[in-house]
Amino acid sequence: MNKAIEFIKESYIELRKVTWPNKQEVINYTITVIFISIVVAVFLGSLDMFFSAIIKKFLM
């Protein structure tokens, strides 16, 4: 039980040292993640359509 309490105390001390992002940084990071996710989805979707068309052409 002492180890668990010690762990919680040390975790709390470490969390006090963290530099948390402000509201504007969180918004910017969120927009960046959404944008990159959309770009990757479009890229992978395009590759899927391209390779599907190639496979259909050779198999059918």
C-alpha cells in the first residue's frame, strides 16, 4: 500500500512540472491533426481506387 501512495505522490509532483498547452495551441494542434488525417485519407483512398482498378482490369 505504501508503494501505491508513494507512486501517486510522485506522479502528482511530476504532473506539476508539465508545461500544459494553452487554448490556442490546442486549437492549432487539433486543426493540424484533422488536416493531416484528411490528406492521408484522400491519399490512401486514391491509392486504393487506383490499385482496385488495376486488379479489376487484370482479373476480369
